Amino acid sequence: MDKGLLLVLSGPSGTGKGTVCEELCQQQNSLCNSISVTSRFPRKGEKDGVHYHFLPEAQFEKLIEEGALLEWARVYGNYYGTPLKQVEEKRAQGLDVILEIDTQGAKQIRERVKEAILIFLLPPSLKELWNRIKGRGTEKPEVMKERFLAAHGELKEISNYNYVVFNNNVSEAVDKIKAIITAEKCRVARNKEKLAKLSEERWLI
Amino acid sequence: MDKGLLLVLSGPSGTGKGTVCEELCQQQNSLCNSISVTSRFPRKGEKDGVHYHFLPEAQFEKLIEEGALLEWARVYGNYYGTPLKQVEEKRAQGLDVILEIDTQGAKQIRERVKEAILIFLLPPSLKELWNRIKGRGTEKPEVMKERFLAAHGELKEISNYNYVVFNNNVSEAVDKIKAIITAEKCRVARNKEKLAKLSEERWLI
């Protein structure tokens, strides 16, 4: 069985990463996400073990020390990270794993997992992004502005990514990421084994 | 407008390149093929200006001298080539161009057009390929064997390609190539202009 792909989905907050990821995993049986660990408090409606594994800061730092995280970052004073074991187990079963993480985390993944596929999700315009951040209504004005400025700063990081997807609407963005998955599975570098097998068929020669 | 992609489709004869290409161009309005020039005689059913531009050997050699060909090759004693101007004009109009060419030609394209996307079409097995070559019934046994051995030799060239598509059935192969086109249009390197534009939106900052 082929090892599953490792996909990374980044993008400024307010771009719709969460919705796109959820829709993708619903449509593609072979795709699953990995539940991140975080030290921040749950937002309204967020459930432990579903949206995140919520952990006290000290326990999070223990995971870092043990090397149990594929990547981790401290954002707005909170830790976020991805458990290595969970991801590797799923990929070994042939499942593709998609991680919804920020640019700091993506950089670490790129260094540790050379074959990872990095996708940056963008709003159609920055004005639209600002409207979406405002529309969420869960943050104070200073926090919203901080998020917006961070988003603008993150644009510089796109050159580290393989793909950019403009999220004009969810279903279009989902279709594009599905196409990226299909295409990546056709990459010559990911088919070495199959090609070697074909080449060994020497029955007529 | 974005410049169209340049796709190259190679694969041993008998793999179904022609059928896949035709089906692709029918399904994708933005995709067209380029009619090759050749010095060989038309096969039964082939029309000048549709399947190939058929030219006498001397005229073909003149095109080579003039640098009017994007690539050319001599296969089984006949010349085959792709007119440069035709391809560039279509790409400038935003059309994606797919070229059905052999490994020699693909190598030349790779050197001249860095952004070209090289796809290798393969049969599900070599046994299946042999059946298809036999089934065509237009060649003598020696020619069929020669084609088969050439096919096996071409497998070595796959490492120069970006993608490999197994042609188990035409519609599956077509869908995969369509996904490759969609994915390639999302590549960060192909979206520099759009990204620069987005980054310049400084209305709030």
C-alpha cells in the first residue's frame, strides 16, 4: 500500500481554512485531519478531542521536550502543535493527512518532512478578509486589527509553499485541493515502486 | 490574462496517447493540441492539417535550420516536430497547449521551456501494452516487436518527467490529467503576479 500524503493548509485567520478542511475530509474518505494540541482555552462551541486536544501549558511543554510533536508554535501567547505519532500512523495506513497550521508550523514540517505538500489558502482580496475577520465577531477591535496585520505579514511566507488556492467560495477551493491531491499522487517521485515493478516485467525480452 | 500552460504527453506507442489527448481537448475548452509536422506518409484515415501537417523531408529540414521548431525528432526514419509559433500564439491567448510527443522531443522541450509540465502515460502492464500493439494490426511483426522493445527502453526516461499516469481506462486517465492542469495552475510559481497584486492592497495599513 502507498503511504498517505501529508498536506499542510495555512492561511490567515478569516480565510476559511476550518470550513475548507472540514468539507474536504467529508468528501474524501481517504483524507483525514489530525487533531492539534493546544494550551489555549476552548472558544465557545469547541470540544476537547474534536476541535483540539486542550492541554495545560506545562503538559504541552513536556511534549515538546519529548520530541512528540511534528511541529509546534506559540501564537498570540498560546501553544499549538501536531502529535507526530498520530500523523505517522494514519499515513502508514494509506490515509492522506491534512494539517491546518500556521506559517511557523509549516516551516518546521517542510524541514522535517521533505515530501509534505504545502498549500496556502487566500481570500479573494484583503478587503474581503477584513470583512470576514470583523464578521466573526468573537474578538476585540485591537485583536481583529492585529490579526489583519498578521495576515498581511504572512503573505511574505507564501514563497515557501507549493500551492496557493484563492478561496472565492468553499466548493471551488475544495475542488482545487482535491485536484492537488490527485495530481500529487501522479508525481513520478511518488511512484518509484510501481515503476520499478513495471520495468521488471521482462516476459517478452 | 494568464499565459496558458504547456503540457507534454509522452508514452510508448500503444499506450493510448492519441485517444486520451483527443478526449481531453474535447472536455476542456481551454485546452488545445498543436498539430505536429512530419515527414512520414499518412497512415490510413489520417488527414493533412488534422492529424499532422505532412511535409517532404527537405522542407522539414528547412524548418529545423530556421529554428522554427520547438522540438523535433527522427523516429523510425521519419521526422516529427512541433511548430514554435503556433504553440506560443495559443499560450499567449491564455490557452493551455498539450503536445503528444516522444521522449526525445520532451527532453528538448524541458531544456527550452522550463515551466513545461511533462506527463508520461503508461499502460497498466507491459503485457497489456503488447496486446494493444498487436491489436492495432497495422504493423508487421518485426515492427511490433521493435515498438515493444522501444517502449521498454523508454521507461528509463520517466525520471525526466513530472507526472506518470497509468492508463487503466481513458476516462480515469483524462480525469487525472485534468487534475494535474488544475493543480499546476495553483502552483505558487505560476501566481506571482496575482500575489503581488494582493500584497499591494494596503488600504487599511
